[in-house]
Amino acid sequence: MDKVIVFGSLNMDLTIECPRQPRMGETVTGSGFLLNPGGKGANQAVAASRLGADTLMIGAVGADVFGDALVTSLERAGVACGRIHHIEGISTGVASITRVGGDNCIVLDPGANHVLTGHDVAVALEEVATAGDVFVTQLECDLEATWEALACAHARGLYTIFNPAPAVEIPREVWPVIDAICLNETECEIVTGVFPGDEVTTRRALEQLASWGVEVAALTLGAQGSRVLSEGGIIESRPPAVRVVDTTGAGDTYIGALAMGSARGLPLDETVEWATCASALATARLGAQQAVPAADEVAALIAARR
């Protein structure tokens, strides 16, 4: 089995439950404060590892308590952390998350996540990557470093999975080095100009992404599951019924499962089923990394659905 290599963010998540989002200048009493390891890159690495992939993380943290805790969390999940830089003089990334009715909004201070350059990632890939490995990245690190990292990974024969979050306009020259893209409804509207509000607009958005050269375009639709377009057509995946507690880690769990399936060489429809069930299970638990299910939990759920 090939391995999964994630270049991305590591953040400490500070989350609190609120009855509603406060208005500007208003204080709202909340409850259920949690301090959890997060960051989209780290979350996706944990998901890939827990679901059965040999996983390595490339990233940066500050030389502080939060940074040490984040690396320890990754190591406990089985992620190789030898390519995580500990940077003096800059803080570890922090995300402030407000949970309202199972959904969330996030304010992010990237800190050390913006330190690494494309050259830093290229050096790491030269040391650890082999053709056929799966490379995963997002947009919580420096943008130029991310574009360069995608190009380097693709040139080395890695299968590139890109999660454009938080979404920005993607330079046209980047599209040829993206093999698979996974994004949610909001990100889809920013990237394609099309909001996937129904089946017609969902197909239009997926076809737009495919026209830019990606082999696989995956669109996550919350409670409606996901739609995935490839040369074989559109795969429609509906999630199992769960009691939703917190959606924070659902999208990252989905992407980690896509990476795991790609690394294991699973058929795309089977990979999507794993991603759908794993992300649904993650919504039934609080937090990001701690909410990621183990492979045997997902396998049991898949078996029960058949």
C-alpha cells in the first residue's frame, strides 16, 4: 500500500457551545468549553491514519505547549511526525470555534502554519515520497507554498488531493497538478461561481471542475451526503442516520478517507462509501481529531448498511 503525505495546518482548537451566534458587541453565555488538537491538515492526517493508511505529516508549529500537544496527538494516532518543524519566536496556530446547534463558525490565527515555503515541502518530499503516494493539502498554509507543493508532488508522480479550504480563487496554472478536489457547498460557490443548491446546479459545478482537468471532483453536501464525479460518471452517496452533535471534523474525516482509499487502491465507489460513513460517525462526536472513527467502526457501519 502506498502512503499518504499531508502538507497542512496544525491548530489548537478552542471551542465553546452557544445557544446562538452573538451579535457585534454582544456577550452570550456559553458552555461546554473544549481544548482540542485540530487544523485541517492535522485532522485529515489523523483520519487517514485511523482509517488504515500509512500517514506522514509535513507542517510547522511554534516551540510552545500547544505545538508539543499537537505533535503528541498526531503521534498517538499513528501519524509520522519527523517532518513537522518546531519554530522559535512564533506561536502555534489557534482556531476559536463557536458551536451552535451542531454547526460551527471559526476564527483562525495561522501562526506557524504560514512559515514553511514550497522549497521546504519539496525537500521533505524528496526525502520521504515515492511515485504512487497520495499527497493531500488545503489552504490554511501559505498560498504560494501550497501551489508549489502541489506542483512538486505532481511532478514526482504523487496522486494529489486538494481541499480548497478556506476557499480562494485558484490560479489557472494550478489546475493541471490537481488530480482530485474535494470541497463543500460554500467552497464550491467561491471556486466555481456555482452554488450547488439542487441536482442541476450540483452537476453543473462538478462538470465545471472536471473541465479544468481534475480526474475526481467530490462535493460534500452536509446532511445530503456527497456527489463525486469521475470518468465513470457521478457517484451519489447518502449518509447513514446519526444524531449530529458537532460538524467540526466531518469534512476533514471525509478527505482523510478519500486519501486512505486512494492509497489502498480501493475502487472509487468503495472509497466514497468509506468517506461518507466515516464523516457521518464523526458528526456524532464533539471535536475534530477526537471525533474521527477507527477503521473497524466504519467497516461495521458499512456492513450493517448492506
